[in-house]
Amino acid sequence: MSAPRVVISGAAGRMGQRLIALGHQNPGIELVAALEHDGHPRLGEDAGAIAGVGPIGLPLSSKLEVSADALIDFSVPAGADRAIKLCVDNNIALVMATTGLTDEHKAALHEAAKKIAIVWAPSMSLAVNLTMKLTEIAAASLKDYPGGADVEIVERHHRFKEDSPSGTALKFGEIVKSQMGQTKEAHGREGRPGERPHDEIGYHAVRVGDNPGEHTIIFGLLGETIELKVGASNRDCYANGALKAAQFVAGKPAGLYTMADVLGL
Ligand SMILES: NC(=O)C1=CN([C@@H]2O[C@H](COP(=O)(O)OP(=O)(O)OC[C@H]3O[C@@H](n4cnc5c(N)ncnc54)[C@H](OP(=O)(O)O)[C@@H]3O)[C@@H](O)[C@H]2O)C=CC1
Ligand SMILES: O=C(O)C1=N[C@H](C(=O)O)C[C@H](O)C1
């Protein structure tokens, strides 16, 4: 396939701007539309100018008026909902990166994957997805550890982040649970919650400044501790991963794909 024609949804947001900037200079894709919601104050302005790279001939729009092979969504749950419908109606492959989705949105994604190809991941970063593999290995090795292994997941993000804990932290938790079988969750602790049960995963969401994303998975044993830590220096790891995912998913048969599929992990 020649360079896939790619739409960015949430194009004026923090992630959207990096996707426009990096997508424009990537010869492996062709940016064909920059989408935002109906009420966005900058509709009609050039998406490259908004992203700080100068005009690229792509106006910010609330409607999709061109053909496309893939759409990348980094927006909000309502934007994700619209992106799913747009892709199904127009037979466009989807890269879903928005987090904080409800069970309804998740069901809609599973339903949509019967008709179109979808890459759905809470983190498009290579380092994060590799750390997910390492977490799976650690959790599998410690599942029968005598005395029990306590797992806590600490994430740090910028003050503007709307959902907590991060989609990535929840995914790390799912991976741990799938190996170790924890049945309880604690989201922070206060008062006198009592002795920590081993079948609990603790989540801690720190919101500070402009942090682009950091996750630490702690395996606490008696006498020693293992910590797997992964952090972004800026948002380009997510944007570059999403552009790779768009190239991967364009033209693929209907179904749900992961970043492990995209990255060959
Ligand atoms: N999977 C991954 O690798 C990553 C996922 N994310 C996730 O991506 C999402 C976006 O993050 P971020 O860029 O920081 O957030 P921003 O708030 O900066 O950007 C979201 C953009 O989407 C716009 N928007 C709102 N409603 C719609 C709609 N209906 N259709 C299209 N666009 C809409 C917002 O407009 P307005 O500001 O006017 O509301 C805003 O411009 C979050 O869920 C975040 O957790 C972030 C980084 C990495
Ligand atoms: O909102 C963000 O910034 C991020 N959100 C994603 C998440 O919720 O996991 C991914 C990344 O950590 C950045």
C-alpha cells in the first residue's frame, strides 16, 4: 500500500498537535484531515500553524469531507464515540488512544472491530509496551511467592489530565491480575484500612506540573523490592507509536489489534 491517508481527531489538543507536527514530516503517511468538535474556537485555522510548525494546508475542521485509510483519535470519551461511528460508517481503520472510556465505549469498540480494523491501546509508547511484557514476566514469576507479593502501581501525569488512574496504570493492573489473580483494588489509602491483603492491587495517581507520563510497578516482598519504572521525556513517543499504528492498521482485516502487534513485541 502507498502511504496511508490519515485523519487526526483531537487535532488541536496536546497530543493532536504533536501528531500533526510529526505526521506532516513523515513520508510514510499522508495527513488528510485535522478534526475537532463542532464548538472548537480555532475551526478553519491551519492545523500546522496551531501545532507550531507553520501552515501545512490542512484546516482544522469539525467534519470529515475527504476519503481516508486510517483515523487516529486522541481526544475525550465523547470524541472517541464520534470517531468510532465515523470509522465504521466510512470503512476507515481506527487507532484508538483516548483513555477514560466507559464500559459502553469499550463495548462499542468491540462491536466496531467486527467491521473495521482497530488498534486500541492506552499507551502507544514502545518503552511502555515493553515494560508491560516485563511486568507480565515478573507477575508470573512471583504468583506463588511464599508470604505473598504486594503489587502497587504509581503513576504521575501533568495537572491537566482529566482521567484517573491513567489508562496505562489500569492496563498494568490487568496484566498483573491475569498472572497473579488479585481480586481487590485500592485507590490511595487513608484512615485505618488495616493490614494490606495480598490479593489487592494499589493504584496511586499523582498529578504534577507538566509531567508527560510516568509509571512504576512495585512488587513488594519481605526483605526485597522490585520496581519496574518507565517514563516519557515528552509526548513524541506516543505520537510516533500512533503513526506506526496507523501505518500498520490501514488496509488490515477487521479485528482488534494491540501495540504489541504493531511493534512486534
Ligand atoms: N494512548 C496513548 O499513547 C496516549 C493517550 N492519551 C490520551 O489521549 C487523550 C487526549 O490527551 P491530550 O491530547 O493530552 O488531551 P487534550 O485535552 O490536550 O486534547 C484533546 C482534544 O480533543 C478535543 N475534543 C473534545 N471533544 C472532541 C470531539 N468530540 N471530537 C474531536 N475532538 C474533541 C479537545 O478540544 P477542547 O480542548 O476544546 O475540549 C482537545 O483539543 C486523553 O484521553 C489521554 O489520556 C494521551 C497520551 C498518550
Ligand atoms: O493523558 C496523558 O497525558 C496520558 N494518558 C495515557 C494514559 O492515561 O495512560 C497515556 C500516557 O501515560 C499519557
